Amino acid sequence: MMRRSVKKETQMSNETNVPLPACLAKTWKQSEGSVLAGRDVLTHCLIVGTVAQKLIAQMPDWLKEAYFPEGSALVVACHDDGKVSPTFQHKIYKNLSATPEDIWAVLKSHTLDENAQWGGHAGVSQVTLEHLDAGKYIAEIAGQHHGWSPNIGARQAIAEVFGGQPWLSQRIVLIEQLKTALKQDFPAVENAIQAKLLAGLTTVSDWIGSGSLFDDPNEDWQLKIEQAIEQAGFVAPKIKQNLSFAQLFGFEPRQAQTALIELANQPGVYVLEAPMGLGKTEAALYAAYQLLAQNKATGLYFALPTQLTSEKIHERVDAFLKTILEEDSLHTSPLLLHGQAWLKAQMGEDAAPGGEWFSQGKKGILAPFAVGTIDQALMAVLHVKHGFVRTFGLAGKVVILDEVHTYDAYTGTVMDELVDTLRQLHCTVIILSATLTQERRQALLKTPVVEQAYPLISGVAHDTLTEITIEQMEAKSVAIHIEADTQAAIEEALSRAEQGQQVLWIENTVAEAQAVFLTLSAQASGLNIATGLLHSRFTQSHRQINEHQWVTAYGKAGWAERNQQGRILVGTQVLEQSLDIDADFLVTRLAPTDMILQRLGRLWRHDNPNRHAQAQCEVWLLAPALAQAIENPKQAFGHSAWVYATYVLCRTLQLWQDLSQVNLPQDIRTLIEATYQTRTETDSLATYLHELETQRKKLRSLALQGMSAIGRAKPDEAVTTRYSEQETVEVLLLKQVELNQTHQNQLGTWLTFSDDHREFYPHNGRAFGHKKWRELAAKLQLSLVKIAIHQTPKAVKQKNLAWLKDYLYLGYPDEQADAAIRIALIREDDQLITLDGSPQINEKYTLSYNDWLGYQTLKTEG
């Protein structure tokens, strides 16, 4: 709709600025598309400051006293004082469907591109607070409330581009009015960690205060504060008292579980090293419960290595919360960070559909209880846009880091910084691992360790180290067979499955898993054998379906039907962590020792009465001869050499080639240390060791650069928590796109999803109401898959995907820039094509997708 000017009955005098009451903070978009004036700047700042007051009020005293002193709400409220500036008012009035002529006469000449010049209104907020000597940190908090520090250069608050003295005077009046209304003055902000928390509080309060409940400027905003906070999920949970371990989990705790629970009774860092199946998850959850019940923690964040593993842990955490929370608590279900519960949260532009933080993988970290990947926690210490929001979301919580093992030097460096930051945030950090080296345990605890026993509990609280040895579990003996011939392993897997056994086959790359699955499924045709595939290159909707089917079949829930047919489940590393699956026979490609041990944790996991009578607890390791591997590792290890370090693979093979069996858990510590202990090498191994050490130095340097606050914070898609030579991007997969259609008097697009469901997406996302808007955006999230950028469809300009901008984040707004996502259509033969129907979608690869193989790439000849 074109902007038109209207006359006001009472004309303004010949002023050089706009009166403060007429300075707008927001527009108000109507369902039919018109844009009206929304809240003025003063009112919006008061709303946001009042939200902050309420959020602080429900924090425990120990957290408020440490980081949120009196005056914190004023810091938050001042975030948008820079909107009282001619360029911002020009932009906002220009976007109205009708603009008062007298105001436009003042504003029309102020046409500088503020975002390119000085970071927009946030930059003006920063220089204004610097002018008032509010404090270095306070000015910076206001400046970075949209995620990064603005490039203000040497500009000062009185600069002509900011409106000079007349507009500065109005900004000062605004701040004085905020002080009076909130009855506060600026506090002393002592250090960088406190500043990060206040910055996080500012952004979150701004998101809540910018939600749809406050759109109508004619409504009384004060009556909606509590409702807005509740709808955003920020309500203190109600914890039942004095529940026993048996009441929560249905059985009495083991010695190891009791020891951790007794030790982890206050904020600190605790490490539980124990084998698969010991009940580490229950021990950590009960420790979290006792801290929550005693008001020593603000919530729980359960972080896992992958999305697949967090799906299954979510079910266990969900049952845990339903037991510990009072029935009238709003948090009887955790926010699975890539699930659907977060849809209930209503926040402002950045966290609304189409905004960066609508993504389910981000917003949930702010909830009192959440299950998600470790990447979201790691981003709290990277120099990433809105990293401080994650810092705020984690403050005071019990943070459980599950399946922590020997990450590479990049992720390990970031992990160490995260644990150190969590200590400062008064968090209780519980690290669970079956396969941790002594070196990594010492780095995580930040103190020298002594004990070599396994299983073991270590903890540091108030700078005091405690180490507790745990009684050994009954040993499980696993037979080891080294096999160089993949076809021989295929025949063995089919033979055992034909008997009725449940076989698990783990590869190190998606491409290898797909190839093995195709061979196995073809040769199993006509036999009473079910075959399945699990990896990371399925859309979320298909991954959930496949996961539920196969984890049920291989888990306790499938015991009754276990002997009805043989099964072969093929997968990648997603199968080695946190999944309660039980295989009769395991085939795995050679991987580092800690990964092999994780995979062995899926073999004969339970004392299963329905296990096949002919089953033997045995693993076949697919590996080359050691001499061949040392001489030509790329050829011998194949794709695995691009996933794991050559030196580590050689050390692993050197250790395992002579083993005929291992006893678990007794041999775990010995095997891990034998693989990773430092030693002098000669010949080719010395070369591979030098390559590894050089790479480690490079990765540590890159990690430190990623955590440095120098320069402008990067968007999430430009930052990684796990080092890879390959940049990744999300691909949206659909069957059909029908542009510029009309439905219920709205212009929009009909989308057909991979399951043939057809849905109308109005170009104005709000057309059918905010709830429907969020639901439509969530449906798209389920059709995304993350892929290495060189194997994705060609980039598309943002302007060509404008019909999606209300539903998916396309990147920092720039019509000429490439969109942050890629998009493809699935043809009837599964081949991926461009939106205009061209099969020329990638210069080097033919791309395809279906619900049983996932996203597949085939290199084009030549």
C-alpha cells in the first residue's frame, strides 16, 4: 500500500524536531496489510523496563544480589532512547500508510542510511548514554541490544546526523522521565559477565515488550505485563518438595547415583565417568531436582551432542518434570529446542516468525527447562550475535552436559570456556561421560586430578576437588573381530538377521551409511528382515518418524516383538550417543577408541530375556591392515580419514588389531589412555602426529578467535561450535510452490510438503492471526535439513524469496544478498530441482531426497 500524507488539525510550530510524545517506537501492521502508528518511544521503553522489573523480581535473591542490582530495569528501559532521532523517525513515519504532513515536513530531509552508517537507533542510544556518563558497560548494553555492537566510530551524541542539540535534549528528557517512572537511577556494572547478563535481560525484555499484546497503542499496557511474561514462558516453576529417587524413577539408586547426588548439592562442576547403562541420566536429574527444590538453581538445561539424542532424552526429562512440578505449574513439559512447545511463546520481531530467534534451536534456551544440543550452550561464549542472550538464559541453572568425550581441539577449547563461564554464572555443571581422558577431565575441572579409577566421580566446588571411586559393575565381555572386507560383513549381517537377530551397523559418514543401506536392503528383499537408516540428513519431520520406529524396535518397548523378524539398522554417529537401543550384533567402521566404546554401549545393553538364542555379544570392526593404513591412510581409511585424524585412527587400529575381546567397563580407562597418551613416534606416524599437533594449534587459535569480542559479532550461520572444513547451510525441501495465489481474500503462496500436505502461506504472516502465523512458520522448520554448502542447491536472492520472509529468517535484510537458506523442489523421481523446474541445481552434484534414504548427493561425471 502506498504511503499518503494527512493533515493534522493542530499544526506543529516550525520546530526542528518531532515532539517526544509523537516519536514512535513501533508500527502496527493490520491483518489487511495497512500500517498504523504503534507505541511511542517513552511508552515502549516503560513497557520494556517494567517487564525487566518483573523478571528480576522472580529471580532468587542470590542471583539478583550477584548480577541485577537496583537500577537494572532502568538500564533495560533506556535501550531505545536512540529512536528519538530524525533518521529513525523518518524511517518509521515513511512506513505508515498515512503520514501527518507537519511531521513529515520535519523528517523528510533526513534520509541517511542509518544502519550502514552507525548501527541504527541502537548506536544513537549508546552515544547518548556515553554523553550522560551512565557508565561504559551501560552505554554498550544499549548499543548492542539487537545482537552486536554498532559501529559508531568517533560520532558523539550531539552530532548533526543524530539531530544535534534539539534531538539530544529530547533523548535526555526521555531518560529523566524513565528514571522518574521507574524510581531508579543507573547502577554500577562491575564486570563484563554482569554486563553480558544485563544485555541478555535487555534483549529478552525488549522481545517480550514488543510482542503482539502491546501492538494497540490505545490499550492499557500495564494490564498486559503479567500475561506477556507468562506467554513468553518466564514464570517461576513450582517444585514439589521431599521426593525420593524411587518416587521419581521407580527404583532405588545405585551407589554411583547416590554418590553424585550427595556431592552435587551446591553450584560447582561435577564429572561422572561411568559406563553405558549405569543410570548417569537419572543421577544427574535427581541432583538437579534437589538443587531446584532448595532454590539453589533457576532451571535446567540438558545439552546433548545431536538432535537425535536430544529427542529421546526429551521424553525422559518430560516424565521427570511431570513428577517434580506441581500440577498448576506452567512448565510440565520442557522446551525441546527443536520441537514444537516453543510455539506458545509470543515475543517481538527478532523472536517472531521470520526472525533470527524464532528458530526452535535458539529460543528454548531461555525457558526454565529445556533439552537441546550442546551447540546452543557453546554459543554463549562465542562472539556471535545475541550470544549474551544465551548467557542470560543459562544463568543460575543446572546445566547437564551429556556424552562429553574427547572433542577436537576447537570444540574442546570452547567447551572449557563454557564450563568456566557457567561457574561464574552460579550454575551447577554436571558432565556425564563414558569415555573421557584424564587430560580432558583435568581441563574441564581446571585443577590437577589424581585418581585413575573407573568408574569415577570428580567435583570442584569452592575451589576444592573431591574424587570418589565407584564399585565396579559386573563385566560384559565383547568378542572382537577385525574385518577388512565390507561384503563379508554384509553377508554376516544378513545371515544373523535372517536368524532373527537385531543387527546394528554404524558408518562414519552419511554417504557410506546410505550406500551400505542400499546394498543391505536390496539383498534382504524377500527375506523376513526389516532394514532401516538413521542419520542427520533427514528433514526433522522424517527424522522424528524414523527415529521413533527404530529406537522403539531396538529399545525396551520393542522387546515383546523382537523375535518376530530380524532387523538391520544402519546409521552414523547419531546412533552411538544417548540412545537406549540394544543390538544383538554390531558392525562398525573403525573410529577412534572412545567412539568405538560408545558404539559398544549399544551392544547387549540390557539383560534381555527375549534375546535371540544364537546371538553372541560380538562386534565386527571394519578396518584395513595396519601396514596399509600407515602407508596410504587416505586410501585405507576412505571417507573416515576426512572425519577423524589419521594419527588417532592409526593409534586406534594399532591397539584394537590384537584384541580378541574386551571386558566392559573394566577396560575402558585402559583402552582410552592407551590410545591418547603422549608418546614419541618415528617414520610415518611421526608425520601424522606432527600434522595432528599442527591442526590442534590451528583449531585452538580459531576457537580463541571465535570467542574474542573484537569486531562485529557474527550471525549464527557464520559461526560454528564444531570445526569443519565444510560450511553448512539449511535447505528447505518442498514438492510444489504456487506463487501469488489468492485464498480467503489474501495474496500468498500454496506450498506442498514432502508428505503431500498442502498449506496456504499469506504474504502477510499476520493475516490469519498470530497463532496461525507461528504454526505456519513451524511447519516450514520441520522441512529443513542442514547440508554442506557445496552439496546444496544454488543460492537464491532474498528478493526472490520475499514470499517466505514472514516465516523463515533469510539473513540480514538486503534484497540483493543471497538468502541464508537454500530451497529445492522434490520431483516425482526424488531428484531435486530449482524453483523454476530446472534440474541444473548444483554444478558438481546430482541431488535427491526421499523419506527412506534422506538427502543424497551423487557426484556428476567429469
